[in-house]
Amino acid sequence: MLKSATTLLAALTAGWVLFGSPTSASAGEDCGACKPTIRIIHKHRVVEKNVYIHHHKDVDEKVPVRHTTLIVTDVTPIKHVHEIVHVTIHKVPVPYYVTDTKTVWNREKVTFDTRTVTRYVGCGCQSHHAY
């Protein structure tokens, strides 16, 4: 792009010089031979330049990595010990002393006493009563 821009600028400058500016042409004072001229010589040179464009790219490479899962099972053995004792009980009397207080109501005793009471009553009217 730089090369084409330089070429275009050079062509415009040459056209300006060869044909003159509109102000000078309309004035009619100078002819084309009296003006200072610019000689343009085009030379073509090849300049070699090595341009390196470096890009950095991260690439993930899959590498097998071992992930171990260790499952530990704790085993607790339980031992059940059953002890059986056979007990034979012999009942042996052992005296111990307890004092109990108890009131017992017996049947009532009825005693008969026989007496003869003699009363003599008068005639039965009120005035003759002895008592």
C-alpha cells in the first residue's frame, strides 16, 4: 500500500508540473518552457525484508493422569459372649423376729341374771300407783 501511495503522489506532482497550475495558465505571463521543471526518474529497487510474525497459541494436550479412589471399609468384629449361670435355689428357713400387734374382737358374752321382782299394783287408778 505504501508503494502505491508513493506512486500516486509522484504522478500527481508530475501532472502538476507538466500542465501547470490553473492560475499561471490563465495569467498568460509565463510559457511552459520558462518554468522550473522537475524531472522524475523512476527506479525500481527490490528491498528484501524478512518479517516474522510470532503467534503464541496455548494447546491443551490430554495426558492420562491416574486419580485413584481408595475405598476403605473398616470392619469391627463384634464377639457376643453369652455366659449362662444355672442357679439352683434351696429354700432354707432362717428365723427373724417380727412383733405384730393385733386386736381381736371376740363375740360378746351375754350373761343372764334371773331375779324375780314382785310388784303389787292397786286398783289401777292413778292415785294408787306406787311408783
